[in-house]
Amino acid sequence: MNSIIRRGVAVSLTVAACAWIAGCDDSYLDQSSARSQQPISSATLADMTALDTTPSSPTLIRTYKKEAELEIWKMKSTGEYALLKTYPMCRWSGQLGPKKREGDMQVPEGFYTIAPGQMNPNSHYYLAFNVGYPNAYDRAYGRTGGNVMVHGVCSSAGCFSMTDEQVADIYAIARDSFAGGQREIQLQSYPFHMTAENMAKFRLDPNIDFWKNLKDGSDHFDVTKNEPSVLVCGKHYVFDATTKDEVSGSEPCPALKRDESVEALVAEKENKDEAKVAELAASGVKPIHLVYADGGQNPAFTGYKDVSDPDALASGPQEIVLGDRRPVPAVVKVASADANKKHAASVAPASVEAPATQAAPTTVAAASSPAGQSGGMLGGVAGGAKNVQKWLHLGGQEPAPLAVDAPASGSDQAIPGAPLPPRRDDVHLASLHTAPSPSTRPNSADAPTDAPDSAQ
């Protein structure tokens, strides 16, 4: 009997470990398909009535990583979309920016398509649906990975993770829209709300050109309140355009036809936003880059149990102030380098205690001395985030200072000298005790799975 118990415990630990390593793996399923037939909550139905929409009307989803929010938009009787509900996101992983490769734990950004066949009523993570990564844009850049999901359990390894109660409502909304005749649901995944304020703050981030392309799609939706059509050509998104020619994501765009009245409205909004960005920059709003220990969580869930990497949420993202784009004279660079050497030799690194709860972003000036960057608010955090010190080059070793000149923008660029995000390869099996038991049945051949990224 004892040997049987020991074997059972060993299997449980193995399954738990594999579930964590493989991300949101559905190797073992909870065959509670009745979950997928739960009705939309009465509160959400009341919101639909007040909004002049119905459960069977088309749905559109928007997500924001920095704010950790998932929005459900529904088409009203007028044919325009209106915001039905904003769900605080329980967990997302990685950093701001696009997903690039298998195992990077990144939540993707871009415009994705959800079809009925991507719904998983038997998910190991309560309920789930596949968002459709990689899309034509991702493939044009040779990006790898797949099976990125919106699911429950509040545990993310590259997915949009909600609570079980939330995902039950979201799943039911999508299910009823498909039943009403909608063939595909568009999911717009953004790094943050595409406001002038955010664009000003992130104006020197290496991903800014990519984010401006996403903002173009956001602007098309905002000014029309209609789902924008999406093409990918010339390695960028093109919105609300048609063509008679074949389109290739990596080839130059063919001749395109657009609605000039819509484009005029989009251009007007873009001009206003750009003027606001310039005004904010002139008023002293600093350009920043955020580095997360491992993704984030909506403040509504502060203290809520997270089974993926709770220690990574012990502190807020590190906020790095980026330098000015203006070239620095050579004589100034030499003088600055000499001063940094003298300062580094005379000042010992300072230690900073880690905060107990998730806090506002820590600001680190890009031009600050190495001693000023040592320690950091993640130094001393317990558990999985304990190694964040070394990943962010904080504490004992002096980090390389950020380049004075701003990096070239582009979706595949990195900030020279910027802290690297941590990997979750040092988590012990003991921390995985909350994973589901092996008593659940394996995935059936015809059920879609929700395994986002197998960690490397």
C-alpha cells in the first residue's frame, strides 16, 4: 500500500512539473464539459440589455497588458460596437512587447482571430480558447510558438489568465456569439491603452514603431466603432483596406483601396494624438522603458493566489528613464565616462529592502551611475523572484550603464544594457503542489488544447 501511495505522489509531482514546464498544457483534462454550457451571468445579461445588445450579437475582445485588463465589446442594434464589460486580468507573463519565440513566456501583441474550433470546453485550465497566435504578421517575422490561450486558473506561462468565474462568463459570451452566426471574433492585444499619454511615455521604447502600427488599428476601431479589417503586407498591419491582388506578409503591399472618409477621421485623430505627445514631451514627461520580473496582474487581485510565479509580483515593474535622441558631443561622452569610472571606484553599491507587496514602478535613470542602479527594489525578494537580482544585474555586480543615445526603434530591437527579464527555470517542484492531480483524463483527439509555450 505504501509503495502505491509513493508511486501516486511521484506521478502527481511529475504531472505538476510537466504542466508548469509546458506552460498551459492540456495533457490532462478536467472533463467537465458542463462548464462550457454555463449561461452568461445575470449581471452581464443585465449589462447587455442596458447597452442595447443581445447574447447572440457579435463580440470583439481587446486586451491591455500594462493595465492588465480584458474588454468585451458587443455590437448594438445600430451596428456599432460598444464596451460591455472590462474584466481585470488575473495574470499575464513576460514583458511589454510582441511574442517572438517558443518558450519566451511572452503574451503576444497584435490582431488575432478566434474561430469556433479554437474553443476548448474540456480545458485543464477550467475553460479556454486559443487566440490564434502566430498570425500572418508573426509568421512574416519568423516567430515561433503557438497555443496561446485565454483561460482560467490565474496562472500564466504566455497566456491571458483569468479567474475561473471570469473565464466562464467570457467563454459563454463568445459561445453565444458563435451560436448567433458570428464566424470569427477579433482579439486586439495591446501593450497598454493606446493613449497619447502612454505613447509619450514609451516614445523611445524599441517597440515604438510596432506599437504605432497597432495604434493605427486601434484608431480605426475607435473612430468607426466597427471591427477593422486586417491585412498584413510589407511586414506591417494594414487596416480597413481591400485589394484584388494576392497579399503576402513579407512582400511589399499591392495597390490598396481605402474609404477616404474613414482615413480622414483616423488621420485627424492621429494628428491630435501626436500633437499631445509633443506637448507632453515638451512639458517634461520622461521617455521610459518598463522591465517586469515576470508579467503583471491587475491591482484588483493584489494578494490573490497565483500558481505560476507569485513572487514575481512582489514588486512593480522597474521603470528605466531613457536618454534623449539628440547626439551627445564626443567631448561630453569622454568626460562622462571618466566621471563614471571615478564615481564607481569611490562609491560602494547600496542595498535596498524589497517591498512586501506589489508597488508602483521603480524609476532608474538611464544616465545614472552604476552605484545608483545597484540593489534595486527586487533585491531580496523571496522564492522564484529571488534570482531577479542577477537577471536585472542588480546587487553585487555593477551593471553596464544604458547607452546614452536612444536605440533604433523597431519591434525586434533591444535596449543596449537594459536589464534582462528572468527565466522561471529555478522553481522547485514543491511550489507546484496546486497543479491538478493526474486523475483527470488525457486530452481527447478531437478537443483543442491550450498549451501555450513549452519552456526551454
